[in-house]
Amino acid sequence: MSGKAKAAAKPAKAAGAKTNQAKGKKKVQPWKVAKLLVHRTTRPLGRAILRRAKKLKVAPETLVPKKRTYRIKKIGGEKNGGTRRVPIRKGPVLLPTENRRRHKPQGVTEGKRTQVRKFKPGLEPGRVLIILAGRHRGKRVICLKKLSSGLLLVTGPFVLNACPLRRMHQNYVIVTSVKINLNGVNVPARINDQYFRKRKPLPPAGGCKNYNEFLKLLKKRPFKPDRKRKLDQLEVDAQIMAKIRKRPDKKLLLAYLGSYFKLRNRQYPHKMRF
């Protein structure tokens, strides 16, 4: 083969290499190589970029062009002039027609300010309440105190209607006109919102294989009050029963607390005086 033929073959190879490079650049998409290698549909493209970068001895990120988010726009005029950066894709602009007041739920503390609780008129320690919801609905209970969360601490007492120490929301009770004097009744300070917090049962030594097995374990281990809670119940109930027995209408009051609230025909709660 002559020298001229060899010289002619070299430019042909160089031209072929350039066309291959151009083809390779067209296939490159404006995404990161790491993302391309993760997804199954773009994985072949990501491997091709890695092979090309290894052949050219450059970083793979240099072969992936960055997508421009703005364009340069020339501004004319005597006072304006120059250029401006204008976004290619503009985001939506939503302007409210009126200023909306943000609702602050009860129990939320913002910095050092705490929300002031508002209670129904007549909600005070010693007041007899009627429960309207829950497993103890219809029972008459005694309000002991207001907790920091805005809930009410009530008790049956347990001896009369089997309602233990529990929390109730003021929206689910009816305030009656009956009140018991609780002066001298000591409710332990440890009975607060943290006192009623649910404690998760400990998993078995072998552990649970899946979530369904854990649910079955919870059903086998129902909630049972501990000895400490039982002693607190006895302590509070003993003080309240002593106050009730000192009243002249103790028989009527004991029967009233032990009975359920019921409505018969043509009895309307909004027309009643509790």
C-alpha cells in the first residue's frame, strides 16, 4: 500500500471517530449519571456514558450537559439597556384573595406563650358530669381537676358505677347542677397527662417475624391496670366516698351516681335543666 493511500485512510478514520463522538453526544441525556444507573430503563445509557468517559479519560459528569434554567435576554432602551436573566420555565403564581386566619389547635405551645384554655361554665372540681361518649357513656361521674392538656380528670367513683380515673373532653360531657364539696380531698400530683400515656408491650425474646404476628401478640396481651393505678383509685375513691357520706342526702346521691342517664318518650335534652 502506497504512502498516499495510507495518508488518505487516516483522515477517513478521524472523520469516522468524529461522527461517532457526535452520535454519542446526541444520545447523552441531561441527567446525572448516578440516576441513570439506578433506573432499569436508563441503565444502558448510564453504562454507555461510563464506557465513553473511560475511553476519553474524563469524568462521567462532564459528558452530561447541565440543563439551563434561564436564558439571557437583551433589554433595550436608553435608561434600561444591558441583559437580564429570564427563567425558561416559570412556576405558578398563586396570590390569595383574602388573608386567612390560621387556626391554632388547643394544646399547641408556641415559644414561651401558651394558649389559654376556655371551659364550659360550671366546670369545676366536685361538679357531677354526665358522659356522652365512650364505653362509659350514660354514667354520672365527678370532676376532680383540669389537666394541662385541656382534658378533665373524672372518676365514678369506681365503687358505685365502675368508672375508673380517666380523662374526658369537655365536649362529651353534660354539666349538671349537682356539686360535691371536695375540700380536703388530695388528688396525687402524679396523676397527670403523662400518667395515662399508653406503654408499649415488650416484644418476646425471639422477636416477631412480621407486623401481623405483632398484632396477634397484642391481642393475647390485653391492657391490664398495674397495682400502682389500682392503689391510686382506692385512695381517691375513699376520700370522695367519705365526703358523700357526710351529706344529708347521701342515699339519694349514691343512687343518682350509680344510675344511668336515660331519655324516655317526649323528653328533650334542650328543654331539661340538669
